[in-house]
Amino acid sequence: MARRVLRRKYPQRITHKQVVKVAQRLIGYGWICRFFTLQVEDSATMVNGECADDYELSIGLAIVKHFVDRWNGCPEEACRN
């Protein structure tokens, strides 16, 4: 899935925007809200120590895994804004 999002066969790096896109596709969401992106940012901070513009591919995929393992859905109130 990451290769499809990155559109390269053997990517070395992944942008934060692409990390969000991979997470979105894994969760199966057609659209995402700010709560979703904030949770990805929190996962980036937990895994990488900070939310960056891009990551080594292994770090980016670890961020996605951390996010997916903890995602419980979006609270309705957050999606109304």
C-alpha cells in the first residue's frame, strides 16, 4: 500500500502527508477530519520524537502502525467542525 501511495517501487523516504494518506487508506476512510490528522501527528511524536515534514520509510511506516493500533474512530463532535 505504501508503494502505491508513494508511486515508487523502492521508496527511501515518506512525507508526513503521505503517512496520513497511508493511514487513511488502511483505516478505509474516504475523507478525514482534523481529529484524524492530530492523532497521526501524536503518533509521529511518539515514534519519531517530533512531527516532521518527512521520515525514513521505516519510521513513517512505524508511525502508521502506531496510529492504526490506537485508532478508535473519530468522536462525532470533532467531525462537526
